[in-house]
Amino acid sequence: MSDMEDLKAKLDGVGTRIEAVRKELKLKELFHKDHQATADELAQRYKILADELKNEVDTLETKGSHVDGLEKAVLTWMNSLNFDH
């Protein structure tokens, strides 16, 4: 590899890490208790929480447990708790 290719590869790596940190910071901002959410951000937050619930239910059902409506409601409630105080 030439010096230019090495430099480009390093810069691409830095760019990838910067983008990952930006996404992480945006999520932290989205879930901050003082954040005034827009409709799009609320939809994003709902999707994240719904995906989290689905993953939890899938994990429990994979282990042989049946998850009924009440258990899903409790998991949803637990996921909605705000520990940002």
C-alpha cells in the first residue's frame, strides 16, 4: 500500500468512528428527560422501545417461556420507566 492509501484508510476509519459517536449522542439526546421531542423523534423513540420489547419477548420465548399480554404490558411499562433523575 502506498502512503496515500494508508492515509485514506486511516481517515475512513476515523470518519466511521465519528459517525458512530454522532449516532450515539443523538440517541442520548433523544432519551434525555429535558428534551422537547418532535413528532419524528417520538416515532423514533417508539420504534426503539418497540424493538427492545420485541427482542425481550423473542428471547423469553426462545428459552421456552410463553409471554402473554400482561407480561408484555409489564415489560413495556418497565421499558418506559425513566431513571434519568
